[in-house]
Amino acid sequence: MTGENIMKWNKKLLSGLSGSFLGLSMGFASMAHAAVLSLETSPLFLSNQADPNVFFEIDDSGSMDWEILAKRHFSPGFGSIIDNGLMYEGGSYFELYLYNNSDHPYSYTGNDGVSTDWRARCSCLNVMAYDPSVSYSPWVGYPDAVITAARSDPHQGPPVKAGYTVLRDLTSDTYFTAWVDTNSNALVDTTDARTTVAVSSLTALQQTNYANWYQYHRKRSFVAKSAVAAVIDANQGFRYGLSVINQWGTLYKNVPAAGVTNYVAHNADIVKSLNDLVWPTSGTPLRRALERTGDYFDNTLTGKPDPIISECQKNFSILFTDGYWNGGDPSVGNVDGDGQTNTLADVARAYYDTDLSPLADNVPPDTFDTNVRQHMVTFTVAFGINGLLTDTDADGWPNPPLTEAGNWGNAYNSNAERVDDLWHAAFNGKGTFIAAQSPTAVTNGINAALANISSRTSSAASVALNAGSIGANSRVYQAKFDTDKWSGQILSFTVSLSGSVSSTPNWDAGCKMTGGLCPTTGSTETGQDWNTGRNIITYKPSNGDGIPFRWPTTPATPTATELDVAQTSALDIDFAAMPTPAPDGNGMLRWQYLRGDRSAEGTTFRTRNSVLGDVIHSAPVYVGAPASNYPDSLESADYSTFRSIYQNRKPIVWFGANDGMFHGVDASLISANQGKEVIAYVPSQMYPHLNKLTSSSYVHRYFVDGVPTAGDVFFGSAWKTVIVSGLAAGGQGLFALDVTNPTTFTEANANNMSLWEFTDSDDRDMGFSYGQPSIVKLQNGVWAAIFGNGYGNTHDDDDDGGTTNDSLTGNSVIYIVNIQTGAVIRKFDTGVGSSADPLGLSRPNGMSSPTVVDVDNDKKADYIFAGDLFGNVWKIDISGSTSGSWKFDYSTSSPHTPLFVTNDGSGTAQPITTAPEVSKHSNGGFLVNVGTGKYIETGDNNQIGQQTQSFYGIWDKDLPTLTAFNRSHLLQQQVTEEESEDFDIDQDGSRSSGEGTADIRETTKYAISWHTSSGVPAGGSLATGTISTTTPALGWFIDLYNTESGNTNNYGERQVTDSTLIDGIIFFNTLIPSANPCDFGGDSWIMALKVESGERVDESVFDLDNNGVFDAGDGFDNTSNTRVSGVKSFVGILPRLTFAKGYGGDSFFAFGSGSSGGFMTQQIKRSGASFGRQSWDQILE
């Protein structure tokens, strides 16, 4: 039994036999009407983090007031090339303004000078000139300008600014466009052809656009003001500060004070203060300004409060300029070793190296910045100016590549080399250099910088292994995501015979797909061509066929194998159009973008770091050679023959991503294509939302985020391998694919691969499909998928206030559908829905992942166990030979009677969002283990005011009738101690402080006496949930908090990942949310208890001193017999652990990927005890 016991659950991860595990459930945004679940659209554990400090240092030199910023050109007056941003009239008379308004701080030249050179009013040369291809918006919060009374300065004050009252009628203006390089010299010459446009000839909408350009964007300073306001408005979650390089004594805005969490008023004050500024006629002391910002972060700037309030807080400076630095020297020296002293690059490096705070060094490192001390990262924005260095491969850095001490030029030699010093400063400061050649590029560039600032690499899904035992070719597959532009990774790591995971991945599927330098592996990838290098298929709802994901030849009249009109129409919508989303004619471009075309990024569409979108909860599933233990007699064709045919088939790792696709990548150990995508699938439910992915204002939502299940099945006179997956918060439905033969994974074979989709349009009680489906053979001979209806089924699908496809009851439901067709075989409606909400809020109920049990090992399903959001544990009898005979156990009418209802001891049911773990009970019937808690809604990430959650072991006697029992009839175990313990890692016989510290838990060790008589045991009370340890019981429970010293605070601890039974020990992870911004959202405890009683184990289970021996050295001290019941994660929140038998078979290794993005590996003892189940997982061996 021991071997069966462990293999049954590993089976869910290996050889594609039954998928991976439900990780931390996240969800969907607020619903449209009352009595709905407030499911989240991004990982809950990201909501508690240290908001970064972002300090703008704005150039307020005199040139920022000018209206001309010219590209490189030939000047007839000088008879030479001009590249300093100016335009000249005659030999020395240079142009500053396009309009001679009275509010200019400099003496203006007048229109007479400008009018002799048409190029000043053409954006082909003057980047400040009106560009008709650009949509000019007012500053944030300001009205459209009036064409006949446009203001020289849009900001009124107070005090009232001079330019606010300077009005101009622009209807007599002209501008120039359609420039043609007549001289073929790549320069805009005065003799080149062009088109003259009169403003009076424009439409009213175009005239408003022109007026907005004049009033809000014609000056260099206006561009800075507009960009800062727009960026702050779009990114309200940062702690902003702002100053200017000259008048900093007048304008200096600190970041918000400690304790301030709402930044709206603060941010508004920053924007107003910048708009109030009257521009001086001053120089450009950039170096001293950046040094001052560094001193501010270092808490050495006189009169300024310390801006760093958290040990894991990141600190950024954004330096904006239109010119070349001058002014006094800073006092940092030649920090970067390039031979130049006191350059801007030296300043940036000095404050990157300096530890800016006495707080603990706990700044989260990332791929580009590994400094864990508090330090300053520098971003530089150069508007309209160019240096000598060039970027030929568009990676943001000069070619050939340079080091800090490389030859970046001599900043003291020329203005162009001072621009390159800005680039060098960004390199030294681990930031980004933004060379903006247009006003829109400034805003886009700063937004890109802030996206980088807010990025965070994390993991929320279980890992997958390529085998059930550690061997010479063991691999573990990890899903990660980065919040910077929401990119994803699937990483392959080698696992050594000792269970350790390599530090460098073998490959990164995101890099393989995208191409270029891969930061995780250090390799340079060619990428997969968006058009010819990827096989992508989809589902056509109108005929139920799988089709290639290709743009139709004629979208209005597609063929049977092309996208429906509804699908192409959805892709043609600009989600960000105002006032409402509207068609924009870019449907085909969006289709190309989704396939991986990057040509429109940064202009028409959102910029991506990777073609692969974020992979959050869709745990990777490895599908290799068939490995089930089905007898040949099970079907008309021998399973052994099927295994033989496909014993060497290409292994594939499957996963869903929030780029709208379900992906399969090559997991071959030796292949030139390993890590490359083989096939991708776009579920039809994605189409209404795919247009959001291309929007530059994209706000994260889920797409294909469900946990897949793979298994071998029989239909159509042949054995197949099928994969079934839900969408979790991405949608209300599931899909199934035939993944038998990877050599047939082509777009031409789409219809054979795509089996079916099941959505809320098929049954309105289907909710967001969070649960993991089971793939089984039924007693009537049909192979099926069994799944719960998920959560939020009353969601208003159309946001129209109607009820189309919306559940009218909010009931929890189990579906059994044909694995080949998706047709419903049986729907089990519990009848328990919104009207039975234990909180009295009329919320919808929902069914979690089911566990399917085979009692007699005939390889056919007999029972289904599942829990729901209202705390009910359900049992369904499907042991009959006909579907009509299947029924709820213990109930004949709706609302049906559950096997058990959870209870927090105060009379309120506890939610269940995991699959039960079911095993045979020693006295007959079943032992059902299940934990309680949820982590799917807004507020679930809060420690305060949370309901106490529990883990249960419930005895189902499997009798014809059920005598209702509750928590008061169960034996209560308790967590009695938590402490940080030092372990003897170096095996010198002593536990030295800091040598190897782990946080560990002790629990009670109460033996259980089973109530084998009829009825329920006497004694106990629901209020305390406690019965005598000698009183017969019908199960056990443990509340999830430490009771040490009389503590009753549960800190929000809950159990939201599936448990695992190994050799009579039940393993489960708990989750404790944290408000500490440095905790990656919270922590997890890995718990290990005796499954039959819930008591503390007799022998050491965890090898905490890493010596390969399980003894007293792994307990609470070297001599104690007290064994450890729980170990705290050191990588943040953990999803379900993945287990593999250790090399030699004497132990197991548990692998976990935490919310910090790191791996946790724990060696676990094999027990001689055996207390196993006969479940569907086991019979699929």
C-alpha cells in the first residue's frame, strides 16, 4: 500500500496523467450588481508592498521655455550643419519662439524671422511644431483650448500667470506637412517640397486639436509639465517627490510623509506646483541637481525629512532635460573609473553604491539590479537632443556594448558627449535612458520607466516534475511572472540526485518565444517568428470546430475554417477609445500583435517585455510518455499497445497564460527546440477581452489562468491523451484538447486537436472555472471530465443589467461531461445557493475541485467528493451502471443534504476552495480531509478581522443513511508552540546561532477513539468545538492559529491549496496574509499531521539539519522527542507542494515555488505506516 499511497498523488503531476494543482485562487473584478463576489483581477499578494519613492528632477533652464527644438539640419545663414537644437536666421540670429507673445522670459525674435524659414512650423524638423498625426489632449484636468482665443499659458494660478491672459486667434495660422526629401540628403532643406495647410481649412475637431497643441504642448516646458501630470495621474500608487534644477529653493516637494497612504492630494499638489512655476533664464546644472537628489535619499539634505521608510523600499530619480549640463561640479570624484571626474555618470554611480539608510538590507533584487541595500536608481530623459553613441540593436544601450569604465566619450569636450553622459548615468544607476524625439515619446518613455519601477517578479503556481522519482535526468518546471508589462516565464531547472535545484535554468520559454538576450539564462535566442514560427489554433463557436488562429481573407464573410465575424469584430475594438470602446480598423494588427508581432509596440499598441504573457495560477503540467496502469481488458484496444507506440513521444509542458492563450512547449532533454512553443490555443471566451492586451492603458486581468488536467482516455475506438482546463478568473468555462501526438500539432490539424468548449452559454450555472477538473471512466463505460461550477456564477456577463447566461440561483453544482464531445451527462445541482449564504449577503455559492474515488479498483469512478464556498462537503454516488441511477448520497430532494458542514465554532460555516483528500478509513468507509478558507476576493489579503479557519478529518461511514454530525463531534488538535530554531547544518554537534534557522511548529498529540456505534457521540459543544480526548469521535479538526500563551489571534491564516496524503501523513500548506510590504504578500506553513487522528507525528518528518537523517536533530532541540508538525516557508506564500521520491527511495523531496519567486526544497521521511486511499488518482497509476 505504501507505494500506491504515494504514487496516487504524484500522478497528478507526472507524465500528463492528471494535471497539476490548484494554486492560490485569485479572481475577478467587482461585479455589476448586488450579491456578487468581489473577485480580484491581479494577484492579491501583490497589493501589500512598499510603494517606491520616485523623485522627479525637472530641468527649469531657460531653454525649456522655447518653442523650437530642431533636428539636425543645414542652415543657409551659417552655411553649415546645425545639431544643437536651434534654428538660425542669418549668421547669428537664432530663433526661440514661433509666436511673439508678451509672456516670454527671453526677448523674442518675432514672426518675421520665423516666417522666412518654413521648417520651423513643420514637425519634420522642429519637434515642437504641430504634427497633424498626433492627438493633442489638454493637460490632466484642463479643458480643450478654443481656436479663436487660445492661451499662451493654460495655467491660471494663483497668482495669475501672465500668459493666461495672453490670447491668440489661431485661425489665420499655417503649418507644413507632407515633406519630401527633394535633395535626397536625409535632411530637411529649405528647398524641399512640402504641403502648406491653413488652419482655417481644418474641421472643427482638427482645429481643437491644433488649439490644444498651441495651448498645452508648443513649449518644451509644456511637454515636461504635461508628461509629469499624465504619468502621475496614470500611476497614483508611487510616493512622488519633485524639484527643479535651478529654483529648487522655491519648488521642492518631498515624497509623502510616513503614514500617508492616500497620495491623491499630494500628487495634485505636485502637479499644481510645477504648473505654477515661472520659467527663469538660467543654466543647466544637472550634476548638482542629481547629487542633491542623492543627498535627499541619503537623508543628508538639510531641512528635509528622511524619505526612506521601509527596508524593502526602492528609490528612483527621474532626471528630465532638454539640454547639456553646465554649472558647478559635484563632489563625488571619478566613481566609475572611466578617467572622467565628477560627471553625471559618476553622481549616478555614487548614489547607487551608497547605502542610503541604516535599515536592514532587504531591497528585493531583480534581473537588472541585484543591490539589496537602500540605493538610488537613476533614469534620465533627454528630450530632442542626441549624442554620438548609437543603439543599433534597440536594446536601450550603445553598440558596441560598454562597461561603466568604458569609453562613453569625454563629457567635458562637447555638448553631444554630455548627452552621452546622460546615457552613461542611466547605465551606472541601473536605470533607463529615454531619448525622446517627440512630446508623445516623453510621456511614453516616462511611463515605461515607471512600469520598470513597479515591476516585481513572483510565482503563484505549483511546479511540475518530469518524473515521479529523482534521477539523472530530473527536471523541475517553474512558472513565474513579472509585473513590469506583465510578462511570463516557464523555466526548466535540473534537479540533482540530492534534490537540489540548479541556480541557472536550462531554458526560459518566454525568451525562446520572444528572442534576444535572455536575462535568466544569459543566452541569445533567435525567437519564434510571429507568422511562420508559431502554431496557434482557436475555437469557432458558430460550428464548434477548431480552426487556425489566422486573419480571414474576407473578414465580413469568413469560411468555415476562419474566425467568426464576432471574433474579428472584437479584435477590431479600441478598448481605450473615449468615451466608449469603438472600432478602429486595427483588428488585423491586433491579431498580429497577439501572435507575437512587435512592430506596432510603443506606437499603436502596448509595449511588451516578452511575447509570453504572465503565468500566475496555471500550474505547468508535464505530459510525456503514457504511464497509467490500465489493464488491457479495460477497453476494446490494449492500453499496453498505446503505451508502447507513444513511449518516446515528445514531452510537452502545458500551461495557461494571461496573454489569452494556452501554451505547449517542448520539454525534450536533448533537442535544438527544447523550451520552444509547439502549439498554442486561444479559447473562444477570450475574444471579448483580447483587445485590452494591446491597449497602452492596459490594467491587468486574467485570461487563461486555470489549472489543467491531463489524462489517458478511450473513445473513437482508440486510446488518446486529453488535456482539460478551466480559465479560473479568466472566464466562465473550460476547454478540452486532444494532445496524443505532438507530431500533429499544426494549425491544419486544429479541428482534430480541439475537442470542445463548455461555457456559461451551455449552462448558466457555470461560474468562473477556478477548480481543477478530473478525467475518469464512468460505470456506464463513458470517459468523462468532472468539475465544479466554480465561483461568481451570478456575474452579469454583458454588464447590461440583464441575466443572459447568468445564474438565477447562485447554486453550487457538479458537472459530468463527455470527454469527447463536452455534452453534459449529468448535472448535480445542490440546490444550495444565494438564499443560503451563511453571511446573509445573498452571495452566490460555488463548487470547488472534485475528488473522484474508485472503491473496488475496477478503474471506474464510484464516488465524487467536493466542497463548496458555503462550507458544505458533498458526496455523490455514481457507482450505478446508468447515469440515471447516480445521486447525492444521503439526500433525495433539493436542497440536498451534505455529508458535513464546516463551522468556525461560532456557528458560521467556513468556505472550502480546495479539493478534499479522500482515503479509506480503518473502520470502513472513508476519511475525508479538507481545509477551509478563501483567497479570491478583495479583503482576503487582510490579517485583521478574519474568520478562524480549520483543517478537518471527517469520517464518512458510507452507510445508507446519514446521522448529521458537526464540529462538536470531532476531536480537536491544536497548534501549541511556534519558535525559530537553529539546526546543526555543519554537523559539528552543536546548533550555532544563525547556522541554519527555521521557524517550526508543535501541535498536540491526542490519540483518537473512533465512534463506531450508531448515532453521534455524546458530550462536547459547538461553542468550544472540543470533546474529551477519550470520548469517541467522528473525526478531528485543528484550528489554524497558534494557541500558545492563550493566543486567539488567527492572523488570517487559512488553507487554500490542495492537501497531499503520503504514507499516513497528511501534508497541507496554510497561508497567512501580511501587511508587511517586505513579506511578498505573506507566509505559509507546511504542516504534516497523522491523517487518521490529526495528531503530531511520531518520527521526524522534515530533515531540517540537511544531513539526510531523520532524527532528534530535526526536532525542537537535540535531545527532545518533540517532533516538528510544521515548517514555515522562507519564500513567501506557497502553492501546493510537488513531491518526488528521492534517489534510492528512502525519502521524498517536496518542491515549492513561493510568492518571492524563489524555490523551496524540503526532504521528507518515508514512513513505514500505510494509511492509503483507493481514489481515482491511484487507479490511474
